[in-house]
Amino acid sequence: MRGESLNKAKQLKKLLGDKYSYCQLVSKANIVNDTDQTIAVLEVGCIKIEAYFCSSPSHEMMYDIFVHDVPEAQEWICYDTIASNGSAREKDMAKALDSYVQARGLDYIKCHFEKIKGKTTKNTNIK
């Protein structure tokens, strides 16, 4: 099982080359209590997974899944939040992301979403 996780990270690196990147931002030992904090980020083509420490209510690590609406987009769109296995290690995040991608029919290279035009918010004054 352990080799399977490591192989998935290597497979994705080989497949996507420079479109694959991993960065650990904070070690578990340096997590600040009572703040949501991104711990690690894994970008694989058009999909990204972030491991973060959720300050409330359960003080656990979670994964956010992000996608691009088009391959050349600079902005990431939050797609889902899922429970993590408690790990921000590259091989574990790669395995979790690949399982998620396979289960939902997503793709690392092709975007299956409509392009979002005019990313604006409305200012509503509630009285």
C-alpha cells in the first residue's frame, strides 16, 4: 500500500511534468491553534488540492479541491471540501487527489466546466 501512494505521485509527475508541483507551507508542529491554516498545496494540471488545518469545530485537517474553468486560467475555483486522512505529505495528497478525480470523472489536463465570465460580486446593503 505504501508503495502505491509513492507510485501515484511519481506517475502524476511523469505524466504532467512542470504542471505538477507540491509545496509544504507549514509543518504540523508549527500550526497556530484557533486559526484556519493552509499546510500544503499540490497542483496537478487543472486540479489543485490544499491540505489545511480547520480551527473549528473539530480541529482537524481537511482537503479543499480547486479547479480551473479553462486550462490557461490563473484563478482557481473552489470545487469541494473533503475529509483528509490527516496527512499533508505529497504522496498521500497525490493518492487522495487521484482517487477523487477518478471517482468524479475529472481530468488533470482537460477542463470540463463552462468558462466563468465577469467574476464580480454584488454589493447589497441590508438594512
